[in-house]
Amino acid sequence: MHVLAIGTMTGKDIAPHLEAEGRRVAELRDEGLIEGVFLKTDRSGPVLLLGGVGAQEAPRRLAGLPFLEEDLVTFEYVELETLAERQQRGG
């Protein structure tokens, strides 16, 4: 299972938290949770590709990100499945 975590920045100053956010994102990448990090071209927020979690579990797994702890970003979580996963389910 994969999840897109689509972020929207809240407009608060992120500069004091950039370094800590980068460290925590790197840790979650090393753990295999975050498979990809993208930025929306309009600079309104990040988009994370998460692996091995569903949309219910994703917020809990990302809760330690400094941007979330400091209310600098909110996320919408969208579950994804591969075509192979869909075919296995008979869909």
C-alpha cells in the first residue's frame, strides 16, 4: 500500500525548523516510510510518497515531523494501489 501525503503550508515561518525537518525526513526515508519527497510547483506545500502504510496510519507515523508539530503544514492523505494490487483483489 502507498499513500500520497499532500501538504499545504499554513503560512507560518518555516526557517527556524528547516534543519530539524530535513533530519527527520531523512530518518523516515532511511526507515523506508518516505519513498519520495516532492514540492508543489506553486510552492504551497510538500507532497510525500509513503510506502507500507495506509491512510489511517500515515498521520500517526508522520506526527513527529517538526513542521507538523509546529503547525506549519497540514496534510491530506490519499491511499494508492498499483494495478497489480487491484488485480489481486479482483478489481
